[in-house]
Amino acid sequence: AYAVEGANRMRALIDDLLTFSRVGRLGKPFEPTDLESTFSIVLKNLEASIAETSAVITHERLPVVSADGGQLVQLFQNLIGNAMKFRGKEPPRVHVSVKDQGTEYLFSVTDNGIGIDSQYFDRLFKIFQRLHTREEYSGSGIGLAICKKNVERHGGRIWIESQVGKGSTVYFTLSKKKKEVIREV
């Protein structure tokens, strides 16, 4: 059982590494992407987790952006999935908002989860940087690193504000430029 569990963890880790390595190399060309439709796909993909946790997911009207739609599904799915995973005793409440800032859009994903101590903020978006044991929370510690690569490919940046016990807000920007921005890590 121990060997099988280790092999399963290794397979999941390899799959996550492949996903991470594909962000810059195998991304699709940018095209007009309706984030309302993207958000519907995310909610459908997370349907079981939403039902299991009794989560309430809300959002403001989302724009059409020039993007790789698949990568934005992955971005929103990782952020909302984390908000549901790292929850407190209350059912998760997640709200996605957006502000037009001229040359870019500023998005925020706010939750009522367990929060994060500010001393760990610099580690969050690095690969394999877990703040909890596998027994406490599942995952490989690569999800937010993938989010960062996706956001950077779209000409943006990503960061977090949080307080322990008070939830978190992950902010990210997406450039309004029509052409792809590639930054390899």
C-alpha cells in the first residue's frame, strides 16, 4: 500500500511538472476569449467540489480578453479550487471581481478561508513550495506556480494579500495588449 501510494504521488507530480513545463512552450495562440464563458467552464469543472464543500462562488461581469482560453480556465480553476481546499469551518465563499485599469485588467479572487501569514507570501508562487503537509491538504505545491506562469504569459503579474483566519485575496493582472507576451522563468 505504501509503495502504491508513493507511485501514485510520483505520477501526479510528473503530470503536474509536465503541465508546468507546457505553459510557455505549448500554449495556444491568443484570441478573443469571453471570460464569462471561461468562468462557466470553470464552475462546471469544479461542480463536484462546489457541491461537496457547499461553496458559494460569485463573480462580477467578466470582460472579453485576448488570451489562451485554456490557460485562463486553468488559472481560475486553480485559484477557486485553492479557495475551496484551504477553507475554515464555514462553507467557502469565493468572489471574483475585475477592474479596468486602462492598459490592463485587475482581477481579484477573494475567499473566506484559513488565510496565510504574510511571512510566507514570497514562497507561494514558487514550484513545490507547500505550507502544509500532504496529510493536512492534498496537492503537489505546483498549482500557484502554474498560475504565475499563465499570468506572466498574458503580460500580467500575480500577488496575494491575506490574514490568518480572515481569508485571502489573490490579485492578478492581464494586459490588454493584443499580442502574446512570453516570459520564461
